[in-house]
Amino acid sequence: MIELAGISKSFVTKGKNVEAVKDVTLHIKEHEIYGIIGFSGAGKSTLVRCINLLERPDSGKVILGERELTNLSDKELREARKDIGMIFQHFNLFPSRTVFQNVAYPLKGRGLSKEEIKEKVLELLKLVELEDKENAYPSQLSGGQKQRVAIARALATDPKVLLCDEATSALDPQTTHSILKLLKQLNQNLGITIVIITHEMAVIKEICDRVAVMEHGKVVEEGEVFEVFANPRQEITKAFINTTSALRKIYDLLEENSPVVALKPGEKILKLQYLEKSVSEALISTISRKFNIDCNIIFASIEIIGDAPLGGTIIIAQGKAEDIQEAIRYLKERNILVEVLKDGGNH
């Protein structure tokens, strides 16, 4: 659907050449929700602006469907861009125009009658659940409502692709959730391909099918969201995942030498992390019975990503050293990542 082949883009800032995007190659499938994540300055916003050629890459190809956008004339590119909608962090609405007029703006010059435009705009406002706001001005709307107007406007030309550049960064968590839910519905009901640029792993986790992690202008890791969360390879990816995982709290407790993690002889603190999409076995109770050890769960963090459970559990295991070791071996055979975080020693 979207093919980025060897995309590079540099800028001259204060007399210095800055490589914002370095030789990025990505394939985004039709109808999927694809996330691109990175910290500030990673090059992700520049990359997404290369998709619709708001930034023309210095080298490389951008292919949308069967068309190579980087080879088109200005006139051909303007026509091709109708297939690509875009929404931004700060909504970019016209403050002096009503909601109706904002959504109708992309339909100007398309040969539609006033009645056809009205019908189209009202249909879009109903789609984003703002049919009662057609005569309101942006200043009268909440942040979430403004973003819904921006989404309706982006959909006015019936695009095949919707680019979202930090579209939820200015919104509170509850509003972010409602916007992501709307985007997922649009993806499912309209079959639109969505590319989401964000610095928030929670956004990727909630909505995306696949993700690319960017650092210093390069894609350093890519894959299905579940696989990337379960088996992060790069330190940058691990850092992002830690921002949304309750399991990271254990490291603070260990560093503070909290009473919660104080151990008696014969006890070990284990971190169990699920690496597969199917975790149906009652693992904690199984190893307790099978290996005659006591397991005290300190805390757990289990989430559903891509219709599969992902996360892990922190436990204090008590028993004979050899029994605990056998339990660890048993868990690893079932593709559970086991990490011994603290050892209280032998009885």
C-alpha cells in the first residue's frame, strides 16, 4: 500500500546539516494501523511528512498503491494527495469558520453542488458524532471535539490513507482513548489505512497492528506490536515499553530496599514475562503444586494487545533451591521469560 524505499531527508539548521531521516525503508500494508514511535527529534514527523511529500525527500522513493509519488509533477501530486488525509497535534482548524465550513473546505472546486456538499459534510459530522455542532466555531469546542472536526475534514476527499502526526498529544487520557476508538472504527468500517506518529507507547499499544521504532533518524526495530512488546531488542524500545508497564515498579522497590521485597532464606523474587500469544495454563498454581513451592504474587501487569494477553507477574517463590530451579526450567520450556531479581539464599 505505502512503500518507502531508502528515504533520507536533511535540513540546514544554524549553518549545520542535520540528517532528520536516514535511509528508511518501510512497507505499510493496506487497511492496517501502523505506528511510528520515537522520542522528540527521532525524525518521525519528518518521515510522515515525506509520505505525502509535504517534505520532499533528498533521496529514495515514496510509492502509494501503484503510483510513485516522488516522480509526479506538481499537478499530478496535488491530485494524488486527495488519497491522503492528515491530522495534526494542534488540529489546524480555521478559527473564523464554523465546524461545517471547516469540514466543507477540502470539497471546494470539486464540482459538487451546494446540496451535495451539505449532504457530504453532515454525513461526516455524523460519522465523528458531532452532527449537533455544525454551526459552532472551534473556540466553542473541547480539544477532543476539535480533533473530531479535523478527522471529518481529513476524510472529506474519501482518502485511502490517514496520517496522524501526534494527533492525541494535546489531549487528556480519556479524550485520547475516545479519539483512538474512533480511528479504529474508521479503519474497520471504511477500510482506511492509518499511519500514527507518536511518542506515547500507550497509543501504539491500544490501536496499532505493527510498529516501527525510530532513533536518530533511523528505524531501529519493527514488527507486530505484540512481538515488539514481548521481545524488545533495542534499549530505546525497552525504554518506551517501561513507560507503560507496571512491572518497572519492582526495580524502584529493589533500589529502595523496600520491606515488600525483603526476603527470608529460601526465597527468590522472580519476574515472569509472557512471550507467546496463547497463555491459557494456570502457571502459578501449576508450579506451586508440581514443584512443592509457595508463590506469593507481589503484583502483575497483564494487558490485551492484538486480542492476546501480554505482560508479566512478579512473584516471591519459596522452597528448596532445586525445586525453584526446576520450576524455572518448566516455565522456560513454556516460553515464559524468567528473571531472578533477588535471591534470599538457602535455608
